[in-house]
Amino acid sequence: MKKPLMLTTALFFSILPFASLVSAQPRDWGAGPWGYGMHYMWGAWGIGMMLFMLIFWVLIIAGAVALIRWLWSGPSGSISAPSGGEAAEEILKIRYAKGEIDKQEFESKLQDIRKS
């Protein structure tokens, strides 16, 4: 069972390099104003295409960044974060709920936060 598969694979890969020789025919496209081959790209059209490609990719990347920022912040456009005092009160409440501080210390620190 393995032998025919191995034989077929070996035959395929041994013939593969020669397959291009059979279909390869020399093509002469002629010389243009800038010579042969890819040198045509360095004319006005080539520079224009490169600029448009650069603009295209800049727009794609900017759009992706804008989409990610919009998804991150939500449709309103602003990330709602508690102010300094609110955040400090929340941390203080969490510490009190965990039992890290007692009621007297909680109340004294809460008054200090609200004063400032």
C-alpha cells in the first residue's frame, strides 16, 4: 500500500523540474522607453501606483486603528473612568469589605478623601 504512493510521489517530484521546460517558450515583449521587463514601473504610472498603494495602506491601517479605538471606548467616544475621589472611595470600600481595615479607620479615611 505504501509502495505505490511512494513511487508516485518520487516520480512526480523527479518530473516536476522538467515540466517547466516543456511549456517554457521564449517571449519577447519588446523594449519600451525604459528598457525590458519591470523597468516600466519606474515611469510616471509606476510612481503613481506606488503612491496610491501607500495611501491605500495608510487608510487601511488608520481605519483599523480607529475601529479598535471605537470598539474599546464605546460608541459615545469617551472612556468613562471614575474621578480621583470616586476611585479612592471605591478602593477604600473594597478594603473595608475585605476586612483589611476596621470601621473607625474606614470612616476617618473616607472623611479625609472627601475633604480633598
